[in-house]
Amino acid sequence: MHYLPIPPGYRMWQKKETKLELAASMVCQIMSAFSGRKNVILLCDSWYVKRNLVSIVDEYENHGLIGNARSDSVLYDLPPQRTGKRGRPAQHGKKLSIQDDFTLSDENIGDYYIGARRVLTNILGRRTVLAYVTSADKETGRRCFSAQFSRSSSRSSVHGKKNPLNQTGSNWMQYIPLMLYAFRWNIEASYYEQKTFWSLYSYMVRRRKGIEMLVNLINIAYCVMKILPYQDEAFHKYQTERVQEFRFALSEQIRQQVFYAIFMKKN
């Protein structure tokens, strides 16, 4: 199975709405294309983990979110059991500390020790989410949220008996959302490739519509280039090659075809 970072499109911020509202509208637009999918997961960094965007999770049954939490995000324990006494029940438990209230793994996974527990947070309201803490030294840690990630999606994300997660037992299944979050780095690499090797930022037009059309044209060309090695056997060897090598080989093929076409037209 291959996971390819394919950007569906770009839109320019015009200050008519906030950047979070623009991102939310783009997510809603793309969700219509995934209506038949069982699980659609939005990966985002801490800048996007705000109410304007994460509230979209409640609008779609098949939509989940895995995001890096802000350093000032407050975590609460789950509400205590009802005692039967009079009075309003507590909405949440005590405030949690990532240093004191998360039990980190005895062995590091990759370069980090990891802890996980179900919590409540103000950003996601009354929704119970999985919170993760990763730490390189067991003293300081970073937080990550996983909202609406069901057990069925956890099982469907692990394919094959040879997968390491299937060999470690069910105790590690709760860490699948955190491991899926690692795919977000592919998005960063994809954007870097477009800027560096496809001149995404070197537009010369000044009108907003012209810029959007040019950027999305480059985006389409980039998507075709990423998919081509998996569709055309002649380019299969470039599935694992660096993007600049495949770009050079592709440009050579185009140059030859243009040369032959002009030659045959004149002769």
C-alpha cells in the first residue's frame, strides 16, 4: 500500500474571512468527494487546532481529526461517576498535567516515550478524545489530539499479518492515530517539492484569479507527476526515486516527443 500526498487545490486568502474559516470551507468542499469513505481523517498542526476548524468533526459521521495540540491547551480528566446526590453533576474531572498524569511507555518508540489517555478539552467541548504525550527524556512532552477515531477505523488502518502493530498486541492499537499523524510530514515534503522543483512561488501575474489559476495548474501537473509512476510501467522505477530525478526524466521525455513531433511535421 502506498500513501501519496496529493494536494486537491489551493485558494488565496482575501481577508474576507479568517484563515481558519477558509480552511474549514475547503475541508467541507473536499468532504463531498469522500462521502462513500468509511473514515476520512484530517491531519493538522497546532495552528489549526482551534474551534473554527475542529467543529467540522461533528458535521460528518465519517470525519475524524488528528492534530498537534497547542502548548497552552488544557486537558481534563473524564467526569467522575454519578453519586446520586443532589446538585449539578461535574462536566469534567480534574485538570491534568502532562508531566504527572500521563504514564509513558517503558520503552521508547522510535525516538520518543509515549503516553495516552482519554480526556476532555475545551476546544472539542464534551467530546471525549484521545490525548497523546510524546517525550524524548520523560521530563518534557508535546501533546497530540485524536478526535472521533473509532476502533473499527483503527483495525482497518492496519493491514497484513506482517505489520509490526499486529505483532505487538492490542495494547499498541491505541497508538495508531499517533502513528498516522506521522503522514503529515509527507504534506510538508510535498509542499516543499512544489516550491523548489515546480516553481510554485515564482508566479509573475498580479491578479488574484490569475494567480489561483496558475498555482492550481502547477498543482495539477505535480499531482500527475506523483501518480504517473504508479500508473505507467515505463516509470515504475521512479516510485522510490527523488523527485528531482523523476522531474528530469519526465522533462527529457517531453522534450523528445516535442522534437519528434516538430521533426515529423516539417518532413
